[in-house]
Amino acid sequence: MAEPMYRVIAMELLDEIKTGTLEPGGQLPTELELRTRHQASRNTIRDAVKWLTNRGLVEKKPGKGTFVVERIDPYVTTLSSGTQASLSGVEDEGWAAEVEGRGRTATTSAPRVEVLEAPPRIASRLRVPEGSEVVTRRQERYIDRTPWSLQTTAYPMEYVRRGAADLLRAQPVPGGTISYLRRTLGLEQVGHRDRILLRAPREEEARFLRLPDDNRVWVVSVIRTCYAAGDDGPVPLRVTFTVLPADRNQFVIDSGQVPEDIPGPAID
């Protein structure tokens, strides 16, 4: 049984992408050029391009044309702790250290600091009343100059009142906030709990991360609640929301005794 014409055209374009004839970021021939080359109808050409688009191989840019998607080398984040406790995964200075350890370049914007009335998603995790004041510190993060993630951490305003005034400064805290809270307030982080969600990106996230506007690429939302020791058990210390695009991130969670190598990207 013969292949449908649209698929024959799609396979030819796919071969050109794989061989580099159509380079990453390069523009596909126009619809008219493809119709002329293959003596095909407009709908056939559109079906062929749609086949490539649905597989994330090309993307349409309104008013410009259709372009080969630029492939990004995936980054593997370590979420677990243990023998490699220095790999803190998604947050604080350990993130940059892990990126550099993988031979990549990490950069982070200056934090945008806000004092907010705690919305439910923050209040419930910090165990503070809704509407009470919290300090949030939001940063944009890059790997190899590519926008990689957005991160927002919330702290009870009580910490500032007790002397941790640097949380209000729109500058990185030397040594990281974990060490700062330990030195300043004697708050020792004893553990954390991660929740991992998959969802469509919000508008501001898609804009910063340069995601296609058709929701083809979703984001991974990692919610990390960190705990300090309390008289009756662990109590919330802070909560961090990290948003990472699914097209350039993978995650590793270790348990028990495992090799101490740094895992690379995987293909399933």
C-alpha cells in the first residue's frame, strides 16, 4: 500500500532536517515552493508540515514562515539528596555548582523582591494565615545563555522582623539563603519535600522561556517545601516554586546506594 503523499513529503523534509540540509533555525521552503516541487495540493503540503509540527520538529512563526526547531542539549537536574548532598538540584547556589560541574555555564538574574499577602498556595505550605505578609524572591535563570527556568521562593515576613533583613535586598545573598538563615536566625534546614507537576505554561513563563505559543511544550513545576527542626517535628522554613520547560530538562531521583557519577541525558 502506497504512503499518502503528505507523508512522503514529510519524510523527505525530515531527511533534510536529519542530514543538516535544513539546519536548526533554518526556514523551510514556502508552501508555494513545496507545491511546485512536489506537484501537490495546498492541503497536502499543509498536512506534511502539520505532521512535522506535531512532532516538535518545525514551528510556525506568524508573518515569517516555518522554521526548523533549534535543538537544545537537555540538562539533567538531581532532585534527590544522599551521597551527593552538594547537588541540591533545583535551587540556591547548589544549582549553579551542579550546572558548572556538568561543564555548562549558569547565570542568574538579580532577584526581584516583593512583599505580598500570602495566597493560598504559599500560606498552606508555610502554615501561615492567608493574607499574612511573606517575602518572595524571584529570579530568571539561564544555562549557556538560554532561558532555562523561573524560580520564586517565599519566606515568612517574621524572618525579616527577627533580623534577616537581607531577604529584602534585591541582590543575591552571599553563601545562599539556607546558610544565611542558619547564621542569622539559627534556622537549620533538615529536609525538603518536592512535588512535581506538569502543566501548560502561563503567558509570562512562555514569553521568558521562548516557548511556542500553541502550548506544544509544557512546563514542569517543582514545588519544594523546606523544613527546619521544631519542638514537635519538622516545621516549614520556606517554599520554592521552580518552572522548567519540558523540552530541555530531565530529572534524576536516586535512592539507596548508587554510583557517584553525574547522570547525563537519557532517551526512552
